[in-house]
Amino acid sequence: MKKIPKFKTDEEAARFWETHSFEEYHKDTKEAELKFVKKPKKTIALRLDPDDIKSVETIAQRKGLSYTSLLRMWIKEHLAKETRYPA
């Protein structure tokens, strides 16, 4: 069984794996435990014009998203922009 070498940089590791097969080294690995924690969301109510909702639904459908996901995305984008360049 071959041992995976220690790499000083990500570039060094990338060059190594471009020319070596993981098949030869898989026994030198161990299973990793990953946890993904979703931040809790708070529900709010917004009063929107029905025509605006229809427009958002149409755009969201075209993008393959739910309209609520699209609205959250737009809010996050606008908040990031406003935070970078406050008025």
C-alpha cells in the first residue's frame, strides 16, 4: 500500500493527483465526518402587489427557482451591495 505524500501547497497536491490514481492510495485514507448546519430562518409576511408577485413567479420559473428563493436571493444581493456601498 502506498502512502499519500505530505504536500506544502494545494498546487503541489494538484500536480501530484494529475499524474497518480487514487486507487493506489485509498487505503491510506479514513472516513471523514461532516456536519452541515442550516441557519434557522425567521418567517415574515410581506404585502406585495399581485402583479409584482406574478412577475417574480414568472422570472423564478424561468430560472428554475421557487419565487420565495428568488426573493431571498435578491434581498441578500441587495443587502450585500448596500453593506459595501452605504448610502
